[in-house]
Amino acid sequence: MEWWQAILLGLVQGLTEFLPVSSSGHLMIFRELLGVDAEGFLDFTVLVHLGTVISTLVVFWGTIWKLLKGLFRFRYNDETDYVLKLVVSMIPVAVVGLFFKDFVSSLFGESLTVVAIMLIVTALLLFFSDVASGPRGWVKPNSHRNGISYLQAFIVGCGQAIAVAPGLSRSGTTIATGLMTGVRRENMAQFSFLMVLVPIIGEQLLDIVKSVSETGGLFSGEVSALSLSLGFLAAFLSGLFACKAMIALVKKARLSWFSVYCLIVAVLILILS
């Protein structure tokens, strides 16, 4: 992997991690377009995902600190309620990650055709969530504490668990699921980004443990330290921008525009692959 390829792939990861267009799918697409060798790509993927995790922590640090302070007052306040709902939302993906990760990986593999199909599913989810939560939609926003109920948190968590398929956007699926269950737009963006932090960190730790057990080291050495560092930095900086931009977009913009984008990319993949 050349240094400029690492920067470009890091930018792709950072921008698409928070936009509802599937970061994993776009990484696979751009890896094929750039002709990057699959050897060592897992190391690179782990590092760029870590970059976007840190960017999320930076953007939401004030909120996270407030939640932690409220939680350790050891009483059922707004912060405890919110944290417990985040925990509930993580249960489905934890079950999938701990018990079915290898099965899911073997089921979907790294086929661009699968990515295209899942992008179409993402497009449909985004479109119907816009219709359902719009002024003429059939879903009316709820008034639960912190803007979301435990049931809604669990349903959104199920959406996250399904989004392990490459090409099915994690943020797009969770946001769309939340909107279709009646969570307000202004509440859903923050909850969606916070609920994925622990699962993503856990997923990366599992990949690191697997890498260490298979190669005897933290990284395989197939990708240079320079490329890994540049990819990480590009993902972190672009992730800062994309995270802030997506919060604003979910509150005001129509997700249907992203639906159109996903559909166009999917059609191009099916035609060209």
C-alpha cells in the first residue's frame, strides 16, 4: 500500500463512517479501485476504525463526561437512564459479535455484489425512514425520557446487529430504525453515534487479539508504519468533520438524498463488476 493510497482510504473511512452510506462497503470498493493488496488490509482497517472512534470521543466528549458524572452519582437520574438505554441497545450486536462473528463473515465474505445488494437495502431503509418520520408520515415522535424508550433502544440495537453485513450502513440503519420507531431526529443522531462506540472498540480489540494470536505481533508488517499512521490520521481528521456534519444533517436534511447516492453506487457496482 502506497502512502497516498493510505491517505485516500483513511479519508473514505472517516467520511463514510458517520454518513449513512456504509464505511465497510466503501473501503472494499476503493480497495478494489486502487488495486490495494488484501494482505495486511485488516491491520489498516483496525487502525482507521480506531481513528474514527477517537474522533467520535472528541466530538461527544462533553456529553460522555456528563453521562459518566451522572452515572456515578448512583441514582436513577437522566444520565443513568440514558446510559442504561445505551447498554440495552448494545445487547443484540454483542450477541452477534461474540457468538456469530465467524458465521457472518463466512456468510457475506468480501464480495462487491453483496456490498451492492446491501447498499440497496440501505437506500430503502433511508427512504422509508424519511417518509415515515416526515410531516405526512405515519410515525409520530414520542415523548419518552431522553427522547427514547428501552424498547426503542433495543429495536435500534437490533438494527445495528443486522448492519454487520458489508454495505449495510451502521449509522444509516440505526438512524433509520430509530426514526421509524418514533425517535425524534434531534435525539437519534447522538444516540446512534454513542451506541456504536463500545461495540466498535470491542470489535477492534477482538481483531487485534486475533492478529496477535496468528502473527505473534500487533500488526503483520504487510502495511508500512507510514501508511498505517497516515491512514489513521486521515480517518481521524475526516471523521471529526463527518461526525459534526452528520449531526446537523440528521436534524434538518432529508436522508433520501443519501438513499439516492447508495442506489447509484449499487447500480454502478452491479454493472461494472
